[in-house]
Amino acid sequence: MSSTKIQIRGQPLSKVLTRNHGMINSVVCGVPIKRHHRVSNVLRTSDPPLGSVPTRTDESQFLRGDGNGRFGRFGGKFVPETLISPLRDLEDEFNFVLNDHEFQEELTTALRDYVGRETPLYFAGRLTEHYKNISQTTGGGPEIYLKREDLSHCGSHKINNALGQAMIARRLGCKRVVAATGAGQHGVATAAACAKFSMECTVFMGTADIEKQSSNVLSMKLLGAQVKSVEGTFKDASSEAIRNWVGNLETTYYLSGTVVGPHPSPLMVREFQSVIGKETRRQAKQLWGGKPDVLVACVGSGSNALGLFHEFLGDEDVRLVGVEAAGLGLDSGKHSATLAVGDVGVYHGSMSYLLQDDQGQILKPHSIGVGLEYPGVGPEISFLKESGRSEFYTATDQEAVQACMLLSRLEGIIPALEASHALAFLDKLVPTLRDGAKVVVNCSGRGDKDLDTLIQRGMPSSLC
Amino acid sequence: MVWVRFSCTIAKDPSVLMSPGSDPTLWQRPDSFSRFGKFGGKYVPETLIHALSELESTFLFLATDGDFQRELAGILKDYVGRESTLYFAERLTEHYRRENINNAVAQALLAKRLGKKRIIAEAGAGQHGVATATVCARFCLQCIIYMGAQDMVRQALNVFRMRLLGAEVRGVHSGTATLKDATSEAIRDWVTNVETTHYILGSRQALEKWGGKPDVLVACVGGGSNAMGLFHEFVDDTEVRMIGVEAAGFGLDSGKHAATLTKGDVGVLHGAMSYLLQDNDGQIIEPHSISAGLDYPGVGPEHSFLKDMGRTEYYSVTDEEALEAFKRVSRLEGIIPALETSHALAQLEKLCPTLADGTRVVLNFSGRGDKDVQTVAKYLEV
């Protein structure tokens, strides 16, 4: 095994044993490793962490990451030189629009009139009652609220980010947008935003996903987007989309759907999604005059979770709970539980936890919730785990399907299978909470796209 | 399935108060006999009368019950996600405005007839200015476009286009230096030079705060619920035009449609007197529409009443026109409409060219088209 010197924050480090360089499937920002000097490295979590964690003088600032796209040791810009300049332009543009009154007003109007925000914070009375009955408690039991991102235009939280980034693309003078999508929700949201702002749109999607989410594919086409199929799943579509971007840098904007990728993607996407948490704070204040006690969200790469959590990072009394996909079980090897069993490494341009084997090959993830089927996770999420600010658990395919059907039957809301993972965790969470605890679950999408999958699983006769 | 028609005698003619063209504020909708004029009623077997009376009195009570209304409002807000937004469909508006190059042409021809050699117009984003400049070039007329100095900077490309086409673009620096100031300046010019000058009024593009009512309401009509939902509030406002759009299926002459108010006769169906699609023997005709929600051979009695009163206008749109509209709105606004809604959207094609610039049209976007993508994919090359 060869060894490589790694420099982080200018501090030279002792040699660290690396894993096999033959990671054919791994790409750095879409460019095959063989053509590139390998910058990524797989680090065992048992080693002492590289770089020092800054002292917690300002908790909240510490938790929000530094200005260079690093969240503790995670994040960064592991990209070929050709991309450094466009990424810097993007970062400048993003920093500008954050404080630009005109941009923010246009975005707020679009979020209100086009997307339909604010989304409600809905008290799920029957679900609350259900848990109360199970625990046979004499008290009121915890109260469960759903943040209804499923009511947004296009059916999920993805549009919050697609709109904001499409507006940036327009500012940068790009005529063309490329994106990659797994479940199709980000693809549809991007296609819609591009239609609205009259930009060309090309969406890359894995062949396996195209089959499973055919109605989303049709929607994208109807919205005027070109859909290009890529052998494999979301991770392969991502790589292809990035390749396409690199080949057309002058005219093309790469619209990232989630909080992974090189800086400034994780930051931008999180900022655009943070409207979810901001609204939740306001609504919680209105509804019960306080803050939530626990926030629960599913975690694929982490965009909807960060969208809800970010606002509350500095509120120590608010528990942040993320739920990953355990697929067919953590021992089966068929899951997407990156934080639960993954290791740290570099993937798609940033350092974060990822699912890889002993050789450093990226593992093929699995989840019935296609949007959770990603072998990595956003760097900020990795950081929240490592710093102990957030807790992460998992739910299996089976548990997610059960939770989906439960909510449908009890509240008349069909959640997306991704969001169903968050709902599934309530089974374990709620019994541990005190009476009157306020739980807010991010209902990140609606389940219309999953009806075929659910039908295939078979509707239990007791629910008919 | 067998449609059963109850026979009955029609009640006495409605009083003068309820005649066509009368003051809507005097109409009782419904009256104490549960009728809308001669429409409506309770054409049911005796066994249902009591249940219906009970339903009616409970409904009337709850309509003014604070507790019930509060609970309902809470559910509509937190569960359903109301209010639904009133969204300015900019690209769709632009689409129809662009089609108003026809308007510019017509006006230029008119100007020539009037012997006017000089054309003026105002521009915001510049689309109208470009259309006017184009037409003036074609008809060899002098063209002056007034544009706010701010807008000229923001729309430099359009300014260049206008100048290339031979128009003179005059910057307006007064006020906020935007469209409204350009409009004032254009009017000033016209007043001064009315002998020689024709003013081609452009449209307002800016999303101004709208302190008024809609001018036209448009909604698709199957049974009529979404349309009544939108119209009801405005029935008394006679300056608000209300347009319902039914399904013409394969065409009104094909016999395969669901255009009840256009082609139907009065009769009783499903318990109420209303217009319905029936043949000469009084058998209900099997309706057709590509959209399931409009595929109904009857229509609500209140619609029948409003039609007869002349308060609401009804038109129809074919399957093909609806599909075109479905495609158009998806691409222009990134919103996939339901096929039912697409009928209302299709009517815009015929409606918009007849409307004055700046007219505010509110269309009830009654549903999303996710449920229809499979159907549409079959028909269109997607």
C-alpha cells in the first residue's frame, strides 16, 4: 500500500496509510480517477481526527462551519483545477444575492405565489392519539406536528432550492441548466423552475430510477426538460451531470439538488432550504408559544434535514434527529445508512462520510425511498454527527412502508417513502419522550410518486 | 349504468325580480323553495325528504356557528394548506401579449387609415415597444417609444432592437423612471400632437399592487363546483365578467362531448332541475371528455340559473385544444395543470385577444396534472 501526505489547513501531518488507489468507480467531481492524481483518501475513523476541532467559543458559529466551505474537517473543494474558477464565481454570486434586497424579494414572492409557502405546521391529532394509545399513558403523551413540505409545488421541498439556484443561474447569464435526480423530485423541481425562468434544462437520471419513477420522468418532459438516462442510479447520474457541466462551463449551470458536492453547493442548498426551519420557528411560536423539543427528518444526503435543523442549531434545548435508510437491514449490505456504517472519505468533491468497502470502492446503496439511495451524505451532516449536535438512526424499507400506510390511514396524508423513514422512527422515539413534548417531523414530500411501489408491496388486507 | 329521469311539473315562473338582466343582489340563491330561479329543487323519493331537510337545517346552522367555522378554517389552513396563492403567470401573460403583435398591426393599419404618420407608444420591458417598432418599420410610419430610464438600462437589448428597427427611443427620467412615468410622458406627447399622432397603448407588465377586483374570472365546468367556488363571491359585482368553459370533447357536432350548457336541455337529473344532455326521448346522452372530471352529462342548477340570467357566459373547448393548453402552460410556467383546468386555460387562446391591455384575468387553477401525465403522454409525443 502506498502512502500519501495530506495537508489540511496548512498543517503537515504524519504519513497516513491509504487504501488501494484502484477506485475505478469513485470519481472526483465526475472526472474518472485514472486521469487524475488522486486527491481523495480514505481515513479510518479510529485514527485521531486530522486537523483540530476549533474551541467552542461561539457554539453557533462553530456549528455553521467556516467561510471556506469546511464544517470541522468535512466539506472542502476536492475538484479538478478547471472547476476552481467557476466555483469561486458561483460563491461570489451566492454571497452577493444573500444580501441583495431585490433578489431576496423576488425569491420570497416566488416562494409565496409559485411554490405556495408558507407550508403549514400541522398538528397530527390522530397520529398523536395513536402513540398515546399504544403507550397507554395517562398523560397527554407527546404531540406530533408535521411540517407540510408535501404541499409545495412539485410535491416536495426540492423546489425551494431549485428556484433559488435557477435565479442565480439566470444572474450568471447561463442559458442552460443541468441536474441529476434520483427519485425525480429534484428533476421535476428543476424543470419547473427552468420553465418558469425560460432556461433550457437537461436532467440526468439513472436507468434503474427511470423505471421506478416513470411519472416523474413524464412530468419533467412535459415541463420542457430533456431527460438523459445513465446506466446505474443517482450516483452515476450525478457524475454524468457534473461531467456535462465541466464540458460546457461557459453556458451551463449545474443545479445541485442536495447538500453534497464541492463548496459552495452544500452551503447554498442548505441556505435555500433553511426557509423550512425559519417558518417552523415562527409557527411553533404562534401555535404553542415556544420551540419544538425534537425535530425529526429523513436523511439521504441531508437537504431536507438541514433545511429544518439549521435554524435551530444554536438552540441546545432542541433535539435534532436524522433517520437514514437501513434498506433490507444494516447487516444485509443493502442499505444507504452512510452515517451508521460508513467511513470518511472524499466523494463528489467534498470530504464526508460515505459507504465504501475495504478496497475503497463505493458501495451500491439501496433503499425503497429512492431519494435516500445515496452512498454519501452532506459534509455538514457529517459534522453535526461528529460534533454530537445531532443524533442519527435508521429505519428499514419495511418500517418505512408501514409508517407510510399508517399516516395515510390516520391522517389522510400519503407521505413520500423518504419522509416515511422519519415517520417510522417515531415508533421508537415517542415512547421515550415526556408528555407534552413537541415533536416536529419534516414531511418532506408527498407519496403520489410511490403508489406503484406501494402497490407492488401489496396493501395489507387489514387496511383495505 | 342506467340514468333514471324523474318526471315532474315545473314550478311557477320566477318573479320579475329573477328575470334576465335584473340586479343580482336581489337574487336569492337559492330561494326558500331551494331553487335558483326555476332550477334546483328536491326531486327525490319521499324517503329522502326528511334526511335532506335535516341536512339543510344543520348546514344553515353551521354556516353561522363560530366554533364550526373556526375549526374548519384551522383545518383548511394547516391540513389543506390554504390560502392557495393567486399567482401572476408572467410567461403566460407574455405569451398572449406577444400574440398582440396582431394588435399592433391592426392599430398601425388603423393609424394609416386615419392619415396619421406618427406613432407613439410606451414600453416597460420593451416587448410592446419592439412590436410597435416592428410594425412601424413594416408600414413606414415614424415611431417614437417612451421608456423609463431605469427600464432602458435593465432592458438594453430590447432598446437596441427598437433602434435597429428605426424607432426613436426617448428616455423618461421623471418620477421613478419606469413604466408608469413612460406612460404619462406618452400621453403628454399624444395630447400635444393628436392631429398627427396615433397612440398604440401598450400593456402593463409590472406586478403592481392590485387594489381592485378581477375583470374576468375563468373556470372549467364539469358539474360546476370549482367554477361556483370562484364565481360565487363575485356574482353581485356586475362589472366582473364570469366565464365557464365546458368540454367539447371531439367537437360539439360529433355527439361526443360534455357541453351541457351549450347543447343541453332542461330536465331533472340526480335530484335537481338543471340543464342536461338528453336525446329526443329524454334519455341521458353518454358524455365524453378526455378529462374525467368534466365527463358529466349534467351541471349544477346554480350554473343553469346564472346562464339563463345572462350573468355568466359559457363556452367549450375540445380535447385537442385542452391538450395543447396542457402542454403550453407546463412549458411556459413550469406548472402542470389538470386536464380539466386545461380546458379553462385553452379558452384563454380565444379570450385574450379580445381583451383590453391590462385586463386582469383570474383563472381557477383547479387541479394539478400529475394524475394526467400518463394519459397525456399517450396523446402527445413526449
